[in-house]
Amino acid sequence: MNDHRPRRSVLYMPSSNERALEKAKTIPCDALIFDLEDAVAPDAKETARANAAAAAGSGEYGHRELTIRCNGLDTPWGADDLAAAATSGAAAVVIPKVGSAAYLDEVTSRLDAAGAPGELTIWAMVETPTAILDIRSIAGHPRVNVLVIGTNDLAKELRTGSAPDRMPLVPHLATALLGAREAGIDILDGVYNDVRDPDGFLAEARQGQLLGFDGKTLVHPSQVEPANEVWAPSEDEIEYSRRVIAEFEAAESEGRGVLTVDGRMIENLHVDNARRVLAVADAIAALG
């Protein structure tokens, strides 16, 4: 299901804040999450819902992938959020605290009943022990094409302490990554809360990229450019990938069974990796 669409930088936007929604049109993020949940006070929920639906259908956000984070179905607002998002023009609905495939089935039924097009997908938030333990069925749900790690809630539920290397969370992040990769879908790293600590953000982003995440959810526009840089293939990676593919194709045409590039033995898996690097680079370049 992974289509190599760039999701390096995915910025939460409180949909009750009309100035923030306007500013988001100029921020160079790959995707936006118009938030109706945590960032919106109860008395602003209905206004935020209307703003998010209008923004998603406005056509004024360029290449950015637009999503709406709904409130849970166990809240007074969740059902109406889904109904509004269904025909808003958003690419996906972001569903918090997903705990089972059965819950995703209920979300899907409500979206379909509200007239959602078939291409409207679900980004399932993984932020509880239950979700980690049921990750295969959540990631494998037919409507889900992205997992989103909710690191703040997950750490709270697990009662872990904070650490710069996120050591207490790494095993659970790895489990979620396994689920995403088995299902062939994207997975986004959680947010970094301290917007005054760019060095800390950069270190965590690099860790997330090394672990295998496809991008990072963000809480401030200042985090967009660093995330874009971390998750974009470097010029050296692009050049090396081109050489791997060229050498592989030459070896095939000449009937050579052994292939090396820069002294390294090259196998089919390395060629697959090289093709993925170039596909991601091309997708990023297409954003303009």
C-alpha cells in the first residue's frame, strides 16, 4: 500500500485557530492534521469542526496532504466529527487511541454511512498498550494506510520516565514499526514537545529515521524544515543508488552473477533499497 508519498513532516494545526489555519497554507510541510481533539477546548469543538471541513475542501493548501483528527467515538463530538470529515475532501481521518480492528470497523461504517468516498483512508493512532499488543490487526485493517505513534499518551500509559534516547519506549516503537512494515503501510513518529530545543528535536528525528519511521508528527512550524531534511535522501545516497541500479542492470545484461559497488557485494535487496531511495527522492522533487 505504501506509495512513497512524502510524509516527512506532518504538522498538527488546532482547527479552532483561524490564523493558524491561514498560516499553514505557506508552511512547507508534507501533510497537515487539522486537529479537533487535544488542541481544541470543549466550547470550541463545533467551530473547529466547521473550520477543518472548510479548510480540507478549500483547495488552498497546495501539495500538502490534508487530514482531520477527530475526537473519539466515546466523546460527545466523535460521531459528528466523522460525519463532517467524511465528505470534507480530506485525504484521511486521524483516529485517536485506536485499540482494535473492531473499533476501526465502526469508524469505517460511520464514514461510509456519511457518504465518504472509498479513497478516504484512516490514520490510526497507536498510543496505548492495547494498540501495541494488537498492532497486526490494526495495521492490517483495509482502511488504514498510516499509523501515527502517540508517544505522550503511550509513555503515560506505560508509566515510563523521560530519557533523551527514548530508551523506555524503543521496544514498543519497534513493535509498531514491525506491524506497519508487515502491512506495507507508513508509520509516523510521535511529537517532540519542547519547541525551544531544536537540538533535542533534531536528535530525536534522526533517531526516528534510523529506527525506520517514514516521518514525524510536529507541534510547531519551526520543526518542519529539520524534519524535511532528516527524512530526505542525501545527494550521496541518491548518487550511490543510481550507481547500484546501473551496475545491477549492466551485470544482468552481461550475465554476471557477482556484482560489487565501491567494494561492497550487491544483492537484490540492495537494488530494492536503491529503487526505493530514488522513488522517495522523485516524490519529494515532484512537490516542487
